[in-house]
Amino acid sequence: MEYSVKQAIPGKQPSPCVVVAVHERQQLSPAAAQLDKLSRGYLRTILKRGDIKGKCGQTLLLHDVPWTRCERVLLVGCGKNRGMSPRDFRKVLQQTARTLDRHGVREADCHLLEVDVEDRNLEWKARQAAEVMTATLYRFDLLKRKEDRQPVRLRRVHFDVPEEQARAARKALRQGKAIAQGMTLARDLANLPGNLCTPTHLADEARRLANSDRRFRIQVLDEKRMQRLGMGALLAVARGSRQPPRFIVLEYRGDPGGGAPYVLVGKGITFDSGGISIKPAAAMDEMKYDMSGAASVLGTLAAVSRLALPLNVVGVIPSCENLPDGNATKPGDIVTSMSGQTIEILNTDAEGRLILCDALTYSERFKPRAVIDIATLTGACVIALGKHYSGLLGNDETLLKQLGEAGETSCDRPWRLPLGEEYQEQLKSNFADIANVGGREAGTITAACFLARFTENYPWAHLDIAGTAWLSGPHKGATGRPVPLLVQFLLDRAAEAAPQS
Ligand code: BES
Ligand code: MN
Ligand code: ZN
């Protein structure tokens, strides 16, 4: 989808569709009022008839509004005529995109950026508009036959913005679009089934991304290299699979000054059967999305490159399948991680932390400014926070606060859980340095406690996205989260480094 900025008086220029806001109690937005005047009171007549109440997200499509030069007018309800919540604004954008596309509108002139959103400026509104509209029209029908695919019909949206703010709005639209494209990449990868999205496929996708920008450098380590590095925990998970594991290191150099990099570590389990501690059959298909952390790292790096952010960012992706096999790791097996710590694998289904711990140790070599790992790590996180908030834990207050703020800005929020020392006891092993599971209580926290043992040498945060990366039920599929959160976090860091011109 293409987004642009222009100055337009609604209804005066030819347009396939003009989009304007109406509020409750028959109140018109400034653009709607202009259109009403031009049409000699037509909009007010419609509102009086009560076809649209102006409730948030309601829409009404009108054709051939008299005395105007547009083919259609879309009225969009924006609630009470005062600052709306960011969430409501996103709902408005979703409904707008859906309605336009459903009616086959290919190009629209949108006057929705003039509505007030509590504590948010025009740039925010423009960034959200591009992100939300693209994300709303996402579909995954690559694997259906051609006749059953539904191509997106809405191609282009022009936003009316005052001349003096056009530059800022254009930049914000570019950011929103880059975020949306990153989300699309992440969603495509997570929706792709395990037979197609293998560790090798992930590596190929990372290579494809690396080839698109000279600022990238990529390395893909094979099993031998992992052995030599001593990644015994990762290799213990990979053993049960016929698919070879891959360890992807994708470096983006946007700061030639050589600033310490932000390292993003993404869990890349391309299918999680649980291994010998096998999962129940119900909904096991959904475990193809157990590489959503990896997908969000690639999506974020794609956006970072498109926006040419002046930062150094490294994506680290440990990837393999978790399957049962005669050669698979068994409960009770003890392995040595790259850090030297030995791990008693009491449950082979707690495999995420096993591949992550070696990736986290590997990440020390970048002397990172901060490391953020992103993982569909625990079912307990889905129970605790549901699909709305990602779990957030870590060892650095500043980093955690920055992620919280980026969550507020992007509307892709994390919620903090405590990483108390008390919980470490649950990971005691009678036979090794540490056990890979901590019992039923506080599953998300003990998982993070496990990772904390491998992240003592740098500022670190952990995002548990088990609930947020995927929707079950009728809208089953990947969400693209937390790409918006991560890109916003990096945009904020870039702005800090180089205060706005
Ligand atoms: N990938 C799962 C976590 C998961 C579960 C994500 C459900 C999304 C939905 C992870 O590898 C796992 O199996 N975790 C176990 C840990 C347990 C054995 C300590 C879990 O949450 O049950
Ligand atoms: Mn598992
Ligand atoms: Zn898993």
C-alpha cells in the first residue's frame, strides 16, 4: 500500500473516495463540515436521518454526494467530539481500511488525521495510520489456489495534512509503512507451516534480507560450528530432528562511528512438539509459530534497514525443531551450555530457554549496549497476560523503562513481571548446576530466571510473546507483534543519539 500527503479541500477535486470523520450527536469534523457546505447540507440531512450515530468505528458509504466531485464519501464515526483514545483511533483506522477495501475502493483521500487523539501529535497519528491500515489488510493466502485468493484492492491513501506539517507527516508515514512491512515479514514467516519454514528456510530468508542492504553482514553457523562453540544446550534440542539446526547472525551497521550494538535474540523453534515430553495433540499445529521471536527480529531489522536508522543492531537467531526421536534428548539428560554451566533437562518441552541460553552467551562477543530476547517462551504467560500484553522481565531498569515507553507509543505494550531472586530456588537441580524447569508456579518468571543466569554481563530484557504473537480461534494467525514495539524502541534510541534536526 502507498501513502502520501496532499492538501485538499474535500469534494472540490475529483476523487474515487473522500474519507471524513463524524462525531456523536451529529457533530461534523472540520473536513466533514466543508463537505457538508459544498453539498448544501447533504451530510447533515443524512446524519439527521440517523443512518450513522458517530460511534467510534461506525462507517457509512455514500455515493454521488451532490455538488461534489468525488465518487464516494466515507463517513467514519469518531465518537464524542473531544480527544479520542489511541486505541479508539486505531479502531477507526481499521474500520476505514476494511470498509474501503471491501467496497473495492482503490484510492482514497483521507481526512482522519485532523481528529484529536489524547496526548498524541500528528506524527503519531500518521505513523499509526500507515501501520494499522496495512496491517489490517494483511492476509496469508499464499498457499491457497489462485481462485481462492483475495487480493487487496485498496492501493493508495492520500492524507490531507496542513502544508507546514507535510514534511513531518511524510516521514511518519514512511516509518509506519516500514513497521507494517516488518510486521508482514514476521507474520508471513510465522504463518508458514513447519514443513516449509524450517531452520534452513529461516536462514535463507535472513540471507535474502541481508542482500537487500549493504549495511548488513550475515553469518549462518551450521551444526559443526555450534559444536565447536560448545553450544551443548542448543544442540540438545536439535538432536531429535532430521532438519539441521541453524544459528543466524545478522548484523546491521548503521552507525559507522562504531557505537555498541543493540542485540536482538529471537527464539527460532520452527516446530515445537515438546520432544520426548510430548505435547497433547489439540492445537499442536499452532506450535509452528514457535519461531515468532525469530520472525520479529527479522521483521524489525527489515524496518531498521528501510529507515536507515543510524544505529548498530545485531539479530541473533538460534533455530531448530523440537521433535521426539530415538536420538532425541530425554528427561534427565544433562548437557553443558556454552557458558559452561551444566543443565539438567527435566522437561524437553522447555526447549526455548535451552536454545536461547547459548545464543545469549554468544551475544557477549558484541559487547552490546543492550540485549533483548524475544520468545514464545511459556504457556504460563498466556495464562497471566492473555493476548494483550507481552511479558517483560530483565536486569536493567533503564532498558525496561525504555521498552515500557516504546510500548506506550506504539500501542504494542509489554507488562512487567518481577525477576526476584526468590524464584531462582525453583531451578535447583540435584545433579547439575541448574534445572531447565521450575515447577508449576510462576512459569514465566522461572523461565526468565533461567535466562538471567546467562545474561549477567550486559543490560538485558526478555519479552515473552507467547500470548501476543499469535491469535487463536476464528482469526487464527500471526500478529506481527512485537515488531512495532521493537522498531519504536530503536527509533527512540536513534532520536536520542541524534536530536531532531
Ligand atoms: N513454545 C512453548 C510455549 C508456548 C506454549 C507458547 C503455548 C505458546 C503457547 C514452550 O516451548 C513450552 O512448551 N513451554 C512449556 C514450559 C514448561 C514445560 C515449563 C510450557 O509453557 O508449558
Ligand atoms: Mn516447548
Ligand atoms: Zn517452544
